[in-house]
Amino acid sequence: MSRRLRSSFLSYCAVALLATVAAASPTRAEFPEKPVRLIVPFAPGGGTDTVARSLGALMAKEFGQPVIIENKPGASTIIGSEVVAHSPPDGYTLLVATLAHAVNPSMQPKMPYDTDKAFAAVTLIGSSHNVLVVKPDSPFKTVKDILEAAKAKPANYSFASQGGGTSAHLAGEMLKNLAKVDLVHVPYRGAGPALTDLLGGQVDMMFATNAAVAGFIANKRLRPIAVSAPTGESKMPGVPTIEETVPGYVVDSWYALYAPAKTPRSVIDKVIAAARIAAKDAGFIKRANDEGITLRMSSPEELDTYVRADMARWKKIVVENKIVAD
């Protein structure tokens, strides 16, 4: 073989080898290179859905990719959470979690995933308190009215929530426990269906996040009785706290983002960065404030510590009061 031919042959082999290596080890694409899914474990129209859609629209601008909201209601948020738990750990499927995420392990004897191991904390989004609402023509004007009626006719009055294990459900259970009354819990697959039945008179009252009912209150389709915030911290002018009638009564709610376990920290950091920019948007801040939500971002470590403390707190309450998922 001539020197020129041998040189050409070796050059060809080198190029072929490089092509083979490149094919076997493709360059990792930068996240995100395709649409991101935000899984909302509630039906459309509720507070969590509202927060998710506002956040998703702003994050999409930062990502340069669509953020698709997918509502997966049912089973106290377990159906939607399971979708994320079993998704690839690549950041393209995220969960908008609420207090139910922390409570379900204590209330659900059999879960299709291990909450401690199936998720990676991303960031807290915000927090709010629940509000107890009734129809405008309801005979109940105060918490005292409700308690007196419930004591006179046990198990005769019902309260709706957006699902078992949610902050709204626990708000009602705590009222029952501290005030020693018997109210019937009626769970729904999200605040939207629950509000429909409340407005239709199928249930007597409802505990819900401010985000879910703010519009109905503003339009005078619902009347607020009291909020679950600590005394003196009601964000609704003229509306008292339940604690003023029932000492020690405080229930808060929160919203957070989770990814599947083992999602790379570099991907999680990009999601956090987009969420932080979204949280500075004046329009988002105003919408959140109007609905009683305080936007609060966090690191994954801070979120994990916060939620684990909530899990321990509610486990004690669930066990002591024998609260079960409906």
C-alpha cells in the first residue's frame, strides 16, 4: 500500500471512529427542549388550578417552551401525584402539590408510591389560609351560628371540600374536633365541582382556599363566614378568624412544585430560576394577593424541611382524631 493510500485509509478510519463514538454518546440537550407538563391533582377552576395556570404561563416565557397544565383529579390528589411519581426524572413532568401531599401518607393505608422516595422537592410557591363560605341566603351568619345548629342537630349539616386530605377537609375536621360538633364531610374532585354543589344548595357550607372563592365573594355569589388564619391575620377586611370563636384553631395551606425523584439538580435549578422570575411578575403578585396567597419561593432543602414538619404535625392530628379519607 502506498504512503498516500495508507494515509487516506487511516484518515477514513479516524473519521469513522469519531462518528461511531458520537452516535453512541449523543450530546445531552439543554433543558428544556420540549413542552413541560404541570400536573394539577384537582379539577379545573379551583385555587390550585388558578395558581398553576398563572405560574405556568410565566414559566413558559422563561423556558421558551410551552408549559401545559394537565388536570388529574381524584383520590385525594393521589391520581395526579402518581403520574409524576412514575414519570421519567427529566424535569418535563412536574407536580403542583398542596397540603394533601403531606397528609396522604397518614390518611391513606395503601399508596401507589412512597411519598418520601418518589419525589424531589423543587420550590415552595406560596401559602394561604382557608375561608369558610356559605350561600348569601344561608341562615348562618357567624361561626357561632354554625356550632349552635350543629350541636342541636348532629350530623345534619354538611361541609364540602375539594377532596379528602386537603387543607379544606382538615379545616373542617379540626373545627369538628375543637368545637366538639358533628358535621358531615362531602369531598369532591377539586374546588370547582364543590362550589357548583354549594351554589346549588346540595351542601350547607364549604372550606376552601381564598384562591378558589375570591371571585365568588367579590361577585356576592358566596358570603364569607370566617378564615382559618391566626387571630389578627385575616386578609379579608371585616371577616373574623375562626380562632376568635374556637381558641387554638389555625389551618394554613400551601402550594409547591415537585419533580420525580432522581431528577438532576441542574434541571431542578432551572425550574427554580424560572419560578423565581415568575414570582416577581407584578401581575402574578397582584392576582395572588387578591386571592389571599402570599408568594413564597424556597430552595429544595427549605421546602423539604417545611413539608416534613407539616407531615409530622398532621400525622399527630390525624391519628389522635381518627381522621380517615372519604
